Amino acid sequence: MNKGDLISAVADSAGISKAQAGDAVEAVFSNIEKALKSGDKAAFIGFGTFSTSIRAARDGRNPATGATIKIPKKTMVKFKAGKALSESVN
């Protein structure tokens, strides 16, 4: 499923236009993004939790040349599936 498929599914399920569903999906995604940018978690009981963690700077190696390179620190987005979602998939 991609974003367009999600918008169509939301529109059909809620009985609203695709434009309205698109606005709703965009609002959900942008608010999750805002929460993660500010360092908060986005937790949805039964579905899962989006969170961030910082990956420290480290040395890496270019596989083609063997040269050592510096890899900067990076904020990573993580998702942990909730119990209900995990059980429904299995």
C-alpha cells in the first residue's frame, strides 16, 4: 500500500471525498513528523509507537577504496509495533 492507496481507502471507509481524505492523511503524517522533530514519541495504542534515537558519529570504510571516512551522527526514526497489530498480522 502506498500513500495514494491509503487516501483511497480512507475516502471509501469514511464516505468522504479523496481530497478530504488526502488532507486528513497529510495532517496525520505532518503531526507525527512534528512530534518526532521535537523529540516526542507518537504512540497509538494497539498500532504502535514512533520514536527517535541518535546514532553516534563513527568511522566507516569506503568498500571500493578502503579509505576511512567519517560518518556524522544522525537521528534515526524507529517504529515498534503494538501488541494488537503484531497479533493481527500473525
